[in-house]
Amino acid sequence: MIARDDVAAVVLAYLNDPRRAGQTFEVVAGDTPVAQAVAEL
């Protein structure tokens, strides 16, 4: 189960990056920091 704080962080990271418009993704809990995971997509 993913924490609400992590979901919010992912949504915020995507909303602040116009290159992500129209992308579909799945979010899972893990050890990778949100900013790093989003940057690696």
C-alpha cells in the first residue's frame, strides 16, 4: 500500500513538469525517493 503523502508528492511532481502531460503511470511503494523516481521516467 502506498502512503497518501507519497501519492501527493508524485502528483505534485507531475503537475510541475510539462513534459509529463498526457502520460499514464502506476505508482507503487518502494525505497526510491519520489523526485528520483519521477526523474528516471
